[in-house]
Amino acid sequence: MPRTTPQAHLNAREAQLQQLLLHGMQGDEQAYRAFLSALAVHLRAFLRRRLAGRPHEVEDLLQEVLLAVHNARHTYLPGQPLTAWVQAIARYKLADHWRAFARHEALHEPLDEEQALFASEDDQPQEASRDLGLLLRSLPDRQRLPIQHVKLEGLSVEQTARLTGLSSSAVKVGIHRGLKALAKMIRGKPDNEDH
């Protein structure tokens, strides 16, 4: 009997969760409860990795993410990957969490204009998070990762440099160039105009 690859296992798990969500959206309460319960297991692990130094905050943030998933369930399109949709919501809530933590602890600089682009309210449509995720995925890693870690997750430039293996100046350059490329994409202009 052939062994199941890790990717095949993940694909099967995603398909199962997707079916539970779709059945739940059609009124099957048991399937929907099973979806939220199974999703909570995966989200808890996702959040624990990102809040390693603050484990006491994981459960509160987990509940916020599950509530956001519940409130945004009508925006899920059956043909799209469930993982990307849930991850966009989780990252959005995590970014909110880090911004609140940074304001509370006064550890970071005040929001500048570039960060204001990502400071959306909780009641904004989740399509914006999904669109941002699609745009970010089109950037090279040297731009996408600095934007993701510094601008969305609230890490410092130095933390991001250690995490990505880039120098601090490369992180800053990546953010600058990545935001510039995102702005051009949003305006519908190709990124090669300045080259």
C-alpha cells in the first residue's frame, strides 16, 4: 500500500474542511460545528507559532479569528482554496492584535502612511484581505516577506531580518520596493515601468 505524502494529507484535510463548511453554509448545523471545531485545532497551532512569546493570548485571538471566519463565511467562494481564505482572515486578525499590542506597549513607531494602507477596520469586507493576499503572493519573497512580517504582523525590521535571513537594510528596501510595486498593481500599471 503506497504511503500518503504530507501534501496529499494536507489536500485531503482541506477538502474535508471545505465540504464541512459548504454543508454548514447550506444549513447543516452539525457539519458547521464540526468545521469550526476542526478549524480551531489548526488555527490554534498557527497562532501558537506566531505568538510563541505570548501563549496566554492564543485562546482569545483564536476566538476572534473563529468569529471573523463565521462572520465572513458568506464571502467564501467554493472554487477558492479554503486555506488561503482562512489564512487571510487569521493574518488580518493577527495584524490587528500586533498593532494593538504595539500601541499598548509603545514598542513601535506610530503608524506611517504606508502602514495606514493596512490599518482597516474590523467591519471592512473580507474581500480586501483576500485581494491583498493575492497581490502579496505576486511579489518576490524579498519584498513579500518584509511587508508581511513588518507591516502586517507588526514585527520590527530587526526581527524580520533575523527571521528571513535578510539584512536590516534589505528588509527596508524590500518593504519600500514591495509597497511601490503593490501601489502600481492596484493602479493597474506594470511594475517594470521604472526599470
